[in-house]
Amino acid sequence: MSQAAALLDTDILSELLKQHPQVTHRTRVYLAEHNRLAFCLPIFNGFPSWS
């Protein structure tokens, strides 16, 4: 079964980095078909300056 390409958000990335078994399995299945992952990383203007 072919999966559509998807954009991963930071919640899924977090679970993947924690090696959640179901997320890890689905990621491997996805990578077998698409060969790469795409992430969405939010950027906020409200962060304090670190200079």
C-alpha cells in the first residue's frame, strides 16, 4: 500500500527521538517507500535576544 508524502511536526519528531516503538516502526515503513523525512520546525519572533 502506497503512502502519501507527509510532513512531520515536532511532536512526532520528539516521539521518534525517544524511540517510541509504534512511531519508530511507522517511520521505518515510511522511509522504505520515500527514502527521506521532512520536518516542520516552527520559528517564533518572540524569543529573547541571546546576543
